[in-house]
Amino acid sequence: MKAAETRILELRAELDQHNYRYHVLDEPSIPDVEYDRLFHELKALEAENPHLVTPDSPTQRVGSAALSAFTQVRHEIPMLSLGNAFEETDMLEFDRRVNEGLDLPAASKKVEYSCEPKLDGLAVSLLYQNGALVRGATRGDGTTGEDISVNVRTVRNIPLKLHGKGWPDILEVRGEVFMSKAGFERLNASQLEVGGKTFANPRNAAAGSLRQLDSKITANRPLEFCCYGIGQVSHDIADTHTGNLQQLKEWGMPISREMKVAHGIEDCLTYYHDIGEKRLTLPYEIDGVVFKVNSIAAQRELGFRAREPRWAIAHKFPAMEELTELLDVEFQVGRTGAVTPVARLKPVKVAGVTVANATLHNMDEVARLGLMIGDTVIIRRAGDVIPQVVQVVQERRPTDARAVEIPQTCPVCGSQVERTQLIKRSKGKETISEGAVYRCVGRLACGAQLKQAIIHYVSRRAMDIEGLGDKTIEQLVDEKLIGSPADLYKLKYEQIIDLEGFAEISSKKLLKAIDDSKQPTLARFIYALGIPDVGEETAKVLARSLGSLDRVIVALPEVLTYLPDVGLEVAHEIHSFFEDEHNQNVIGALLGECQMELQDTGDLGAEFAASA
């Protein structure tokens, strides 16, 4: 008994701290799935020891106290959170309780439920009097929230006055303020430009933006609102939840386009799976589906528990964020020689897939995260996106944590590793600054770079040489039959037919495909060269604007930065690539002995022609 009481006190203290970080500071240090585990552990212990339940337990309330910097608002009707379902069995049990609570016979008509995606944002209350918005408030602890009236007025899709007529004199609208995926990306990009704080996910960005003391900051953030229900109201609107929302929509309130009505629990489960398949294509983040008994009369009959309604439930999706341990950081070498850190993690299941590795992008990202080997980290995986480390849980850092250090020599070929440098010349002065990327200087003498460079060169969007797969290229490099892209055009029939997987017809087809690639457009050729940070679009810009390979080769960084989407670092990479003696030799061989003829070459583009 003593052990249970001690653990209950520990869990309450930890959950209170996490509530404070989540609801007050907008800086959660653990993912939602870890909070849910702690919460359910406490809930189970209190169920086994009901005499230890206290009114201030996290299981008896929602969230945390309001910031003293905001005026506090008391909710006339508490803004409760919802119970969670994680498995289909949880949903079936919820439906059983609803049927039992409504005293429905087994053979009766199926319960009608409303279905809506569960947006991942910040719950708010909007109070309208005589059709005018008079107050906005956060949920806070469910009973008392914060007055954010000035800030909600800056959210562009919240009507300051209701449309039409017939609305109740007093109407409290409840919903979620959130940030779209595109808005989140734009915000973080702009924050990086000015050296500001970036956000780990759209939910944190929305909460941090809405709860600014300076409403001018909120006004510049891409926030949106979606209505999901009502609170206090001077008279009833409709007899169903979906009826209420449809009427609110007519009065100017944005509601979910994905809202549907389900007839019975099986329809609910079908909706859950359908919206789960659409999840990654939606323009906003969701973490589950909310199901509510649609009849308002039935909702009133079912009533509430201490912290949640009996007539609603949130069916959560598998978490896209999880906690795990960073076991080590290893370094990979790409086709451009970039030496990239990769996180080796204690395997953990995220969004239904076991993850053991995650991208760290570059050493600047390692520094931004403050990452050390041995840290507990939050990793995020969304769909086919490579898992990434988004946050370090600083309070769980072990005493023997080690710094992440870039290797001095290439892990593949042993050549030196150097940090890229940006050289800016202006008015006769030369300024040198450090780039974000470290590179192996071994170039195509490095096996990793050579294989990746050839794979890129022959790819569909580059030279489009059909029949040269990754395994074939590995054979050609390992057998030392090719040492650069130019060597592809020197291959003989006798060399190819001896390769694994090739016969007479396939060998002849490959030789023809190689020969057919000798007349590429200028843009394709530039892209195929594999210049660091030069993708298809930048290659097209270079070809269209400069008109010939000779002009691209001699263009100075100061000239290149005049082109659309070419910044100083990319301009430096282009200039350095063409200054490199080895690259000059490869290009010379391609255009000389390999007899390559570039198409679509011509005059300078309009942006340069006027000043030429």
C-alpha cells in the first residue's frame, strides 16, 4: 500500500510538471504518448486505491493553471477533455457503455455518432453576445482559462460578428486554433532567417502564437480556427450535434469538411480507418478522430464523469512522436561528399513502424538541438518521411553523455574532411564564412561518392539511362570498369555481358541506352553533374538564364545570386564545382572524346541580356 501511495504522489508531481510545460509554457518535454502512459498508470493506481484519490489529482481536472500575465476567465460550463481509445476493443467498450447508459435493447436501432478529425492545436472558447465576439479564452484547467480576446480577433477565419440572423443572444462557440503544415513550415523558415526560436511541431507553434502577450506577433502567425461544439447558450440551436455545427457554419463559423454521421460503431471504425489513410494528405495535422453521440437529448441523458463526457471519445492514431535513447551518431558519405550525421537509436515503434535510425541533417542541426550521445530524445515519423530527432529531453540527460564530433577523416576512404567555406567578394574585399556542410575531399576516389554520383547521373530525371540499376553500377565500380560518368561511354559489349544479370540482348540494350543519352538538354546535363544543392529547378534556371554551359562555368557567385532561388551558399557550390580540376576533366571528357552534344543552348536570359 505504501508503495502505491508513493508512486501515486510521484506520478501526480510529474504530470503536474508536464501539464505546466504543455499548457502554460507551450514547451512540452515529452511526446503525448508518454504523457498518456503516465496518466493511465496513475488512473489505474487510483482505481485500485480509491481512498487515495484527491480533488487536485491530474485525473480529476484538465491541463494546468492560467498564466498570471493574462486575465483569468471562469468557464460557465467546464471545458472537459475526452476519454481516449487506442484499440478497436476500446471503441466497442465505449459503444457498449453508451447503449447501456441509454438503456437501449440489444436489437434496437444503432446509435448515431458524429465523426470529426481530432485537430492537434489549442482548445479555445469564443463568447458571442447579440452576434458580436466579446471574449476569447483558452481552456486552461477546464474550469478557469486565460482571456485571449485580443489575440483571437487576429485569427482571420474567426468571425468578429456572426453572419445572418437567428443566433442566440448568448452563444459560446468552442473549437481548436491550429496551424496548417504549410503555415508551420513558413513560420519556422522565417524564424530561422531572423535567428528566432523554431517550433518542434504545428501544435506547439499554434499554442505559442496564440498565447503571446503582444497580439501583433499573433496577427503575423498563420493561425486558423475550426469549430467543434458549443458551451453556454441562451437557447437550444438544433437537436443534434451535427445540426448545431451546420447552423454555426451558416452563421460564419468554420467547421471540419471531413465531418460525417455514422450509424453504429462499425461505421465509426470504418471512418477511423478511412481518415487514417488520408491523414498525411490533409493540410493540417490530426492525432485521431473524435466520436460523439449525435443526439443532444442522449448526450444530456448520458451526462459526465469527473473529467470527461460519457457521450464522446477520442480514438487516437498510433503516435508519430516517441521517446527513445540516442545510442550513437555515425556518419554517412553522399554523392557530393557531404558527411552527414545519422542517429542510431534504441529501437522504438513510431506510427506502427520500428525505428532504429533517424536523420540529423548536418552538424548545425546537432548544435541547434544541443544533442549528446546518451540523451533521451523525441523522434518523429510521418508517413514515408525519414524519421528525425525533433527535441532533446534535457532533464533526462545522463552524467556520462558524450558530445557529437565530426570525424577528421572520411569513414569510407580515409581522406580529410573539411568544412565548406563561403567566399563573398564585394568592393574589392573578400569575406570568408563557414558553411553548414562538411565534405570528404576524396571526390570520385572515394567509393561512396563515386557510386552515388553515377547512380544520380543515370537516373530518370538526369541522363535517363535505362538498364543501369544500383547493383549494376556497384559491379562496374567494384570491378574498376568505371571511375567517372565519362567512363560509361567507353564501356564495351564484352565488359557488360560478363556482369551478373546480363545476356546478349540486355547488354546491347544498355549500350544503346548509353549512346542515346549523348544529346541531353543543357538543364538535364547540369542536373546530372550532381552539383551540391543544385536540383532540377535550379538547373533549369541556370540553363534558361545563362544559355550555355560555358557561361555557367565562368559565372561568379555574385552573378549567380541574381538568379531566382540561388542564395550565396548555392552560388558558392556551383562556382566551386566548376573550378575543381577533376570536375573540369570529367566535363571535358564528356564533351570531347565521348562526343556529347548539348541541346537547347542559346542566348542569355532576359534578366541578364539587358545588362550584357
